[in-house]
Amino acid sequence: MSWQDVVLVLASFAAGAQNALAGGGSFLTFPALLFAGLDPRAANITSTIALFPGQVTTGLAGRSLVTGAAGLGFATLFGLSLVGGALGAVLLLVTPPGVFARMVPFLVLFATVVFAWGSFGRRPAGDAGARLGVRGAMFAQFIIAIYGGYFGGGIGILMLAALTAAGVAVRAAGATKNVLAGVMNAAAVVVFLFRAHVAWGLVAYVAIAAIAGGQLGVALLRRINETVLRVGVVLIGIGLTIGLFIDMH
């Protein structure tokens, strides 16, 4: 195992814990895979596939709280996530690697802003405000699913915001978005398996380390300072965005 592999395993372990605690694990695996020598599109595909098993276990753990939203049944949200995730993955595969590489800094910047807003800027549940209706909830979930299949950074925060705006309680919204994130990534993974060249050796490193980290994250969930954790994720996103923009020039 090379020292690049060691860095990747450590980053993946931390990403698994991060996803269990606060979300944003791809902020760790994506740059680690770039550092391992993958181009941005390949790094994004590999990260999506490798983190998927951890998403499945997280979704299963909270399945009893899963619900629909704005009068929509969970089955409808499931279908929208499945189709949107597959569409986003296909869009990624037809995007030339060079074009995607130029888009990545903007995608990471967007994901960082979304994560920061979701962590520190959202109003507490119960505040008065506009509520999403049936059409709004369907549109929001489908667009989020397409983005999730294409890049995925910040999808948890986007779904949490949409679901709570549709009237879902925060605890149920958290469990529901975990399952739906797994659904849209499952669709993307299937597309990638048949259409993309996958670095399976790196997938194994990331997946095993992320699953182990996720177990630690669950154990630490009630002990660690989540605010500090979220600040760390935002700082990582800012640093990665700056580095990617510098690398473009």
C-alpha cells in the first residue's frame, strides 16, 4: 500500500464518520481521489460508488421514521429519486471529462454554500414561512435527484430543506432524506457500473474504510460537538474550492 493509498483510507474513514454525524463526506473522498491520481469525473464516479454501501446502512437504520411529504406518498418520492438519479448519472457520463473538470470548482462552491446555509443559516423548524405544495415538492425532489446523480455534494441538506418546507418534521425528514439519497445514488451506481470505467481497487479502499468510519460516527453521534464538525466541513469545502479554481489557471 502506497502513502497515497494510506491518505485515501484515512480520508475515507473520516468521510464515513462525517456522513453519520453531519453529512458532507464527499468533501473528503473527492479530493482524496483526485490526490490518488483520478481525473475529476472519475473521482466523482468512484466516490459515489464507494460511499453507497454506507448510505444503505444509514438508510436502513432509520427506515421506521421514513415518510412522504406534502401529500405525496413515499413511493412517489422514491420513484422521483430513482429516475432523477439515473438521469443525472447519464448526464455526467455524456459530459466530456474536460468540461466536467472546468465545472467542478463551481459545483464544489455550490455544495459548500448549500452545506453552510443548511448548517448555520436555515430557520429552526416550526418558524412561519412558505410551504411546498404537491407540485413544488415533486419538482424539488426531481431536480435534487438529478443533481445528486450528477455530482451529489450537499444533496442531504437540499433534501432536508425541501422536506421540512413541505411540512415534514425534522427527525422524519432526516431519516427520509437518508433513504432517498441512497435511492438516487443506487440509480447512479447502476448506470456507472454499466457505462463507466471504475477504479475498483480504489472503490474497495474507500468503501471498507467509510463503512468502518460510519460505525464510529454512529457511536460518537451523541458525544461530538456537531457545530465544530460542520465548521470543519465548510472550511474543507472552501479550501477545496479555492484550490480547484487556482488549478484551472
